[in-house]
Amino acid sequence: MRKKSPSGQQVTAKLEDDSSRPEVIVDFVFERGVFHLAVENIGTAPAYRVAVKFDREFHGQGGRQEMSGLRLFRCIEFLPPHRRIETLLDTSSAYFQRREPTRLTTTISFRDACRRLHQRRIVHDLSIYKDVSYLLKPIGMNSPVVPEMARAAATTTTRGVNYVHIERTPLQ
């Protein structure tokens, strides 16, 4: 809609309030040597039919899982505002040792409440994490977050601190 300003110039009036809309992103989260993939609606309105496409295939979880094909990225019917869905990718050392792609482009498409289609393109460069230093945090064996199977798989380091290796098992 166009209208004249007091000075006689034409200005375009906004038809909608940009402060109340969905804004979906995909992020590679790096924390203490571990990569996670997150789909997040950072906007203030819900997003519908969220789909993510990657420009190339890449693998995680020890190279066993082709990540770009996960159902998580095919269609999220409803993603409320400020909601994040995150999945484990891999340790950074394992990811880089396998020579997985470090430059990935994501195309995110989603709809707003009025069914308008929105698309975002984000380029990620994971090579920036190759030189990042981090400390490992030991997991206490009495921690409620360590399941029984992980307790049985615990290994002891030379300093007597227990670290746990947890593997994902496919659902039957």
C-alpha cells in the first residue's frame, strides 16, 4: 500500500508487523568438542511445515548416520516460537578425521500462520572449530543423567576419572 507523506513523498506502508513472525534457523552447535545440529525458531510466532535441505551429504555418530537424511530435517509440522530441536552430530575430532564436509549450506523453508512460504539460506563453515581448544568435563558415575548401560561401559583414565562412551542404538 502506498500513501503520501506530509512532505509529498510516496512511502510504502507495511502490511504486517515484522516483529511477530517465525524465523527458523539451523545451527551447528559446538560445545566442548562435540557437534550438535539444532533447528530453532528464533522468531516470535510459530512456524509450520519446516523443512531443511543441505547442499551435500555428511555423516555423524561415528560415520554410521547420514545426517542430512534424518526425518528431523524432512518436515516439522509445528515449531513454536523460541523452540529448539537438537540432535547429536559427532565429536569434532571424529568428524574432522573422517574428512566430512566443513562448508555446508542449509536451505530452510517454513510457513507462517497465513500459510506464506519463507526460505532462508545459511552457509556454515565448520573449519573454524578445528583450532578451538576445550576442556573435557568428566561425568560423575553417580550422576542421574548417566543411564545404567553407560555405567557398565565406563572406562577409567590414568587419573581415576570416569568417562563414558554412549552409543545410540536403533529402535527395533
